[in-house]
Amino acid sequence: MPGSPVRPLLTSPSALAILGLGLGVRALLLLTAGPIDLQSDEANYVHLALTLERLGVLLDCYRYLWPPGYPAFLRVCFALADDGGLALARWIQVLASLSIGASTMVLGQRLFDRRVGLLAGVGWALHLPLAAFTHLLWSETLFLALWLLALALLLGALQDDAARTRTMRLTGYAVLSG
């Protein structure tokens, strides 16, 4: 409801424990997965990133409609870690999934109540297909990390009476959703 105060959920010990659990589950899945063969979309993203890195062009992005931001992200990972670029990308995605968990809890609290926010966080932490999905080389993990955070900022702006805070949240929403 507009104007209703929302106690910060993410600073509570239970929310931090849920985020830690979710991060631990994702890290454990990544560590125990062993060498992962590239699947079709993953191979295409890696191909686009390598051609962007080595040739300076983003091939096939117009024909197949591949989003250019994700190959650019992979390119940065290759530049930072060379042969370990794919592992770096996977670890960054595991860490970025914390934004998904945090945003899920905030949205649950803002739309319903604190208990729903915590339950939504537990669902995020323990949903194994979603957890495994975070270390595939697909753009969806980073997309969700940014998009859910943007939605949480938008909802917070709609519920906030303070003009300065509302403006900051709407600006954050615009940047992240753009």
C-alpha cells in the first residue's frame, strides 16, 4: 500500500541466512558439476563472444537475434581470465543470482508481507532447477538479476511517499530495465 512502511527485510538474520543458503546451493552445484559441455545456445554465445573479442564484430546478432549484451559480458570474462573466462562467467552468474533471491524476497514482502517474502526466498534458495540454471552460459540469469531488481525498485517507488527516494528508485528502475 502506498505510504505504508516496509521494514527492511534483507538486513534480517533470517533473510541473510536464506541468501547464504541459496548461494551455497548454487556454488555446490557448480563445484560438483565438473566439466560442462557447451549446449547449443551456450556454444553460440561463446562463438559470438570470441568473434567479438578477436575480430571486433558481433557476428550473427542480426540474423538470429542474439542479445549483444551477453556476448559482450563473456568477452569481458575472457579478457579478465583468458582460458578461465567461462568459469569466471559461471561464478559471476552464481553471485548475480543473489539479486534474484533478494529481489524475490523484497517483492514478496512488498506485495504481501514479511513471511511471504521469507518463504519466497526459501523457494528461490532450494529450487534446484533454478539453482542449476544459474551456471549455464545463458543470458537469462543476468537478465533476471537485473529485471527483478528493477521491478522491486518500481514497486518500492510506487509505495514510497518520499519524493527523493521515489525519484532515486524510478531512476534505478529506468537504468536497469533499459
